[in-house]
Amino acid sequence: MDSGADARWPALISDEYTVELFAFGGTGYVRTRDDDPPGEDTNFVTHAREVDPDSDIVLMIGSVNDYLADPVEIEAAAEEAIGLAQAAAQGARIVVIGPISPTWPVPDGYANANTAVGLAAAAMDVEFFDAIDAGWFEGHEDLIGEDTLHPTDAGHAYLAELIRDVLAS
């Protein structure tokens, strides 16, 4: 629902941070997608294995795509992904932002995923930021596209500022 990669939040924070994005539509901690790359399931766990060992910060965001998953499975998968990132980039600051709900009131599945991810972050002793509790996008339906899920260019600009604030804290 945006105009392309240059308008998305990773590009918008690239003046301050080097961003290597491991994002494939439809994936989460549990939810996999088997067509990116062909023949290989991808999710946050598989992507955590690809974290650059020289990373100063590893930022994990999500996942609303796990809204139908069992919260126990989400928590376990999030712990695994966080652990893999910690092992790959020893000494890096690990920051976990829970699911960012584009819909208000927040659907139960998003809230359940958020709780599970927060529990995993606490168990792994890493920073957790609760975007739902902070009300990201609440009252900002105009920043979400027609699909009611993905940010517009203005939504990505808004998101970039929020993420900058989290990383600066």
C-alpha cells in the first residue's frame, strides 16, 4: 500500500542505521511461507540464522501474521529466533517490538501474539516494546492502505519515527 522500497520505514531510517531486512510477506515467528526462496520454508526463526555477526542491533518486529497460531507455539518460536540472533550476533543489542496492529480495536489474535512475544522476550532477557500498548496506529486509520493491513507512504514515515524512538531509548 506504499509506493515502493524507498518509501518504507527501513529506507527511511537508513540515514542512522544500516538495515538488512529479512521480511517476506505472510511470515511470522510460527507462520511460514514456502516460496521465498523456492523450496525452503521461511519464518522469523529461519531468518534469525542469517543475522550478521557484526550487527550492533538486531531488531525483530511482529508478528501479526501469527494471529491464528497457538500462543504457546508463538512464544517457543520467538524464544528460538531470539536465541539464534543472540548466538549469531553476540554482544548485539536485541530489540523486540511486538505485533503492530493496523486495526483498532486490536483483534484477539494480535493481542495473543503480542503477549506471547512479550513473554519470549522476557524469558530471553531482551528489550521488548509493546506497540499495541503504546497505541501505534490507533486513531491513524488514514495511515493504513485500502487493504486495512499495510501502511501507506505516510504510514511508513510515521512508523520510521516510532522505530527511531524505540532504538534511541
